[in-house]
Amino acid sequence: CSACMELKPRFDMLELGCKRIGEEDTHSYCRDCLQDLFESSVTDSTLFPPRCCGIPISLNTCSHFFTAAFMIRFEEKVEELSTPDPCYCSNKDCVKFIRPYHIRAGVALCPSCSHGTCALCKRPVHQGLCPDDPSVKMLMDLAGTEKWQRCNNCNNMIELTIGCFHMSCRCGNQFCYLCGVKWKGCRCP
């Protein structure tokens, strides 16, 4: 075995096609070392995917060395590490990877603890628009430039074109257009 340097029966070895310059034999791994290598790659993402001489070792070439439970765990890790912008449960007692098919309308529902996580900001699920959403950031930047105001009750955007600063939102809330505070709760003119 290239890792533990012990002689093992051929049926208990996986021979790979790689070798370093100056070596005569290709690298081979015994069952135990192969399991250790793959196990390490699942627990330490810097070692993923498992490789020899920088070449990834395909799970298909050595699947007969592993239990069905490990194969499932390894395939889940492959999915986690290959998911762009992965989402993890925001419940500090859980923090498990939430698979993409558990994300609906920007909310990731953890199958382990049923906690909701915002898929954009990765914090606990919240009402309304996510402040980390790029389109919301663009809208808020435009609102600042255009001096629009948000209703302090329903967060709808309001634009004053003419008239006084006393706003009546479609939700029924009344507020000051200058500062956004409930009407008659400020000292604005």
C-alpha cells in the first residue's frame, strides 16, 4: 500500500494509474487507507475530492470498498461542495447543509430541525424583502438618490411629487415624508 507501506492481498487493494517521477510502480491503496482517505475528505473540505498525485480518485473505481451508508454520506458531501452558494441552517444548534430542493421562494427549510433560513442573507427567515438581495440594494440606492420614502408600517416605497409631507399610505398608515416617522411623531416642518 502506498500509504501504510504494508503488503496486502491484491483483492484488498485499489491500483491507481499515477506515480511520481522516479518511481517504478503505480500507486495502490489498501481498503483501510482508502477508507481513511475518503473519510478525511468528507470531514475536511480542503481534502475534497480525495486524490492521489493531484488526480481525483473516482468513487466508482472503489465503491466496493465502502458501506452503503458511507456512499450516501459521500454523495451528499459531493452535492454540498458542488452547490454554488450553499445554504446552511441558521439555527446555531443545527447548521446542517440544506439541499437546494429544500429552498422555495428564497426560504430554505431545514429538513433536520424545520428551521427557516433566508437563502440570500443566510440569516433566520424574515418578513419582506431581503436587504442582501442585489435587486433590493439597487432599488434602495435609487430610492436614496430620488429621495423616496418607505412607509414605516408596510415598507411600501412612496414618492412625493407635489404637496405636503403628510403621507397616507395605501395600508392606512400616516407618516412624515421627510423623516419616515409616524405622523405627528416628529418635529419636521
